[in-house]
Amino acid sequence: MILFCVPFAGGGIEVFAGWQQELAPVAEVRVAELPGRGARMGDPLIDDMPSLVTDLAEQCEDLSRGAYALLGYSFGAYAAYALALRLAHTGRPPRRLFVGGSRAPFLPPRERPRHRMSDIELTAELRMMNGTTAEVLGNPELMSIYLPILRADFKIIETFPPVREPVPCPLTVFGANRDVHVPTRDLTAWTRLGDGKTEVRIHDGDHFVIRTDRSRICREVRADLALDALNPASRS
């Protein structure tokens, strides 16, 4: 089975480093290559969800050849959800959707839009979130590249209109008990978008638990995918 992953805001393929080793041989891990980073460093940034989903769908052209699942974390959770709906509408629903570290997409905003913050304010926000290294935060040249990418990613989710359309597949939701940006009640609200087969898992950690508890998360994802592969009822 293929697991297509979308990273958090500002992230690239490095967010899922080590996942292939953790999930083999159950799944082949693919990571979305987003504009402005990695191999697509020179590509224009995308700052709206419809354009992002079109871009991601093009990267998924061959997924209809077999079973696949989608996974997104934080910013990536919204993107993976919107992508799941797009692919389902074309007759290619995923076997399962994993979303983590994100409030349900139909909830009203709790915080000031980050994409409208000044560079100084956004840098301070990143420092508080504890997901960007001090070396990057203290390097003006790197930040001049990184901030526009973050701002575009934040704009995508902060201008994404509320959506309540259920996904036509099992939904697994995961997050952290000390995530101040995504309270547990906002995380569990995703259950309203499942097809009746929804599970919520709370890990010990902060917003970047996907890094700090990677092995446990990967074990759970692997178990879900192995079960899906054996369950004909869940096949797309």
C-alpha cells in the first residue's frame, strides 16, 4: 500500500525521515513535494487550497493503480483532507485518511492569522511553537527564504472556508496532550467527518509530537494499514 504524506507548514520531505524504515514492508511512503522547498525550491509558492490540492492530485496520478492512504500533519492535515475529498470525487477514495496535530476544518479560528503577521511577529511565534531550530531562527538569510514559505502555507489553511463534508473512508486522528495550539476537544471534533470508523489517539507531547513520538505513531499507522490491507470491506 502507498502512504502519501503531507508535512506541516514550512516542512518538506525531511518531516517524514525514517518513516519508510518504520512502515516497511507494509507501506511505501511517499511525501508530497511542495513548491518553494527541496527539489522545487525555484517553483512559485502556492497560497490557496484549491491550487494546492490540484498540485497534490497531480502527484497522486498513479495512486488509482492500487491501495493507498493519505496522511497529513497540522497544515498537512487540512491539505490531506481536501485532497481525500478531491480524489474521492473522481472515484479514487483513499483506503484511510490520517490527520494529526490539527483542529477540525469546520471550527472557527482561535488565533490571529499568522500569514498577516510581520516578520518579527511571525519569528516570535515560531520561537514559541518550538518547532524551528535556534540556528534557523537566528540566520537572517535562511529566514528570508523560510518566512515566505510559512506565510504561504499559513494563508492556505487560514483562508480555507469551513468544510463539513465527511470522508468516504476510515479516519484516524492523532495529536498531543500538551499541544497548546490544538486543544484535545478541537482535535476530536474531526470525528464528525469520519464515515463511522473513526479513532482518536492522544500522545504525550506538544505540537511537534510527530517528531518526539515518531516510533509509536509509525507503529500505530503501520498496524492500521496492515489491517486495512486484510479487510476487503475497507477497500476502495
